[in-house]
Amino acid sequence: MISRVIKEQLVSRFGKGKVIFLIGPRQVGKSTLLRELQKEREDKTLFINCDEPDMRVMLENVTSTELRSLIGNNMMIMIDEAQKVHNIGETLKLMADNIKDIQIIASGSSALELQNRTNEPMTGRKFEFNLYPLATNELVLHHGRIEEQRLLERRLIYGLYPDIVNNPGNEQELLIELINSYLYKDILSFQNIRKPEVLSKLLTGLALQLGQEVSYNELSQLVGVDKATIEKYIDLLEKCFVVFRLSSFSRNLRNELKRTRKIFFYDNGIRNGVLNNFAPLQLRQDVGRLWENFMVSERLKRNSYDRNFRKSYFWRTQTQQEIDLVEEKDGILYAFEFKWNQKRRMNIPKSFSEAYPEHRFEVITSYNYLDFLTNVTTQG
């Protein structure tokens, strides 16, 4: 069992009088984490799996009296796949407001469904956490820095979904199944999304443009739909934890690119699975882009789990000067350049350095990336 670093944060919120939401894509271990927490609790716990139709009915259109009867003398209520319950926000609000001294944890498979169904009723009544595919920090804690360093190429190709990490040798088959059974079906299940061929073409286009500035106009021409549809689908992909956007940083320089964005995949394996390309690194032309995607997505996980609320950007000028990742916190800019080819030396662009003197700069390679992505200092 690979321990999830977010577990301690969840436990620290117990007894604070608010509902805890655990949100993330399918197959990242939300149910497993809830079951683990259930086993460790001495309090009586009620676990409700909303994949079961009769369990959903128990939470729909109920009164506070009916909820008290359901909960009984349990002190913790875990509601898995909560987004499948109609009006789940109202039900959780009734629990939180009328049944004191209980801790409620609700998990959901997408930010889109769960947040839309709970945002208004649960305003001021919740803590919200995201659970992603396994993080580098979690794997280093599990089997040490040396072993994780040895597995770097596999991480760049197959990603970090738990089932992929735990079943070496079957990665390709499992990734294709994950994409076909969960990724496409989940997204297409949303209202007004009825064009699987459009989704497939868009994902392919995004996968091919990894690490590049994305033009919605170019994507609309590639896919064959209007720009508004492209924006709608990308927004949906982001809310379903498939991709995320990184905006360009600009403040002082006239020739800085403004209002542009890059789109990254939350998981390298999903990106490569979309293209059905699992070739080893020595046979690939996209190693630099895989490295950049891995670094940006893994850094996102670390900042999220550390509750390190930095704003993230990329930086580029019209003269092609660039920095892969810029983080901003408390008025200081942290600039990072990701280089797979360690023989190429890199200095921070002079124009950036002069325009933003309050900055820190670091080049991240396969030699020092674990320090960038983890808070583990042991060498075992």
C-alpha cells in the first residue's frame, strides 16, 4: 500500500465542524483512501457507496429526521461517489446543520459534477482537497529516492496512476482500458457532449501540441468545430482532471506574450495513451516535452498537497526567450527551466532578470528533480 501524503491533512481537519470533500479523477485511489481512514478510526463509521442504487436512494430527498435514523450512533460518515446523488448538496447541508458532532467526508470523481451540486448549499461549510494520480513524493516515501530515480523513464512514458504503478509489465493495456472505459465515457456522459470523434481529435491535438502555446483557432480548424466548442471541451477536460491550463506571465516587458496559454496533461501516461505511443525514450522525438509535462504536473501535485498556494505561469517573449515555469508568491518570482539534455547550459534570460529583480532561478534536470518535487531528504 502506497501511503497518500494528503491523508494527514484530511485527518487534521476532522472535528472542525465542516464537511471534507475529496475530489479527483477516477482510479486515483479515493475509495481506497477512505477505506484506509475507516480502518484506522476507533469511532463508529458509516460508509455509503453511491455506486449502489439503493445507497443513492437513501440520501435523496430526505429529511433531517430520516438522516438521523440512517446515521444512528456513527460518528463519521463517508460518502463515496457522492456526485451520483441527486441534490447531494442539500443532503449534506442538512447533515452539517442539524446533526452535530459528526464528521462527514464526501468523495467525487470530477470537480464538474460535485462542485456544481454542492457549491451553493455548502458555502462556508466545507474543506476541499484534490487527489491526483500518485505523486513523486509519495513514491519516494514508499521505496526511496534511488529506486524512484531508476524508474524515471517508466514514469515519463506510463505515468503515475496507481493501477499502472502497481502492475509493471501491463502498463499499455491498462492505460488504454483506463482511457476508453473511464476517460471518454465519463466526459461524454455530461450534458450536451455527444460527439466522441470531436473529443478524440481534440485530445490528440492537445497531446501533439504538448509544451507549446495553444491556439483555440488552430484547434477549431484541426478538429472541425467552432472556437466556442473547443473552449467548452477544454474546460470540461480540465474539470475532469485530464488537462490543465498554464497562462503566460507578463507584467513589465512590451514584447512579452500576453493572453496565451499552454495546456498540460495531469498524467504522462494518459497523454501517451491518447497517441498510443509508448516507445522508449531513445526512440522518441518528444522527450523534452514529456519532461516538461512531468515536471509541471508533478510540481502542481506537490504545491497542492503542501497547501503551497503559488500562482503558476510560463514566460515567453516575441523574440522566443522563455522560461518553462514561473511561480509567484509574496511578491517573489521563482523561475524554473526544465532540461532533459543536461549538457546544455542555461542562464536566465537577461530581460527577465532585469525586469523582475526579485526572483529566484533554477535549472531542473534528472539529477536534481527529486529535490524539486519532494520534501524527502533520505537517500535510501
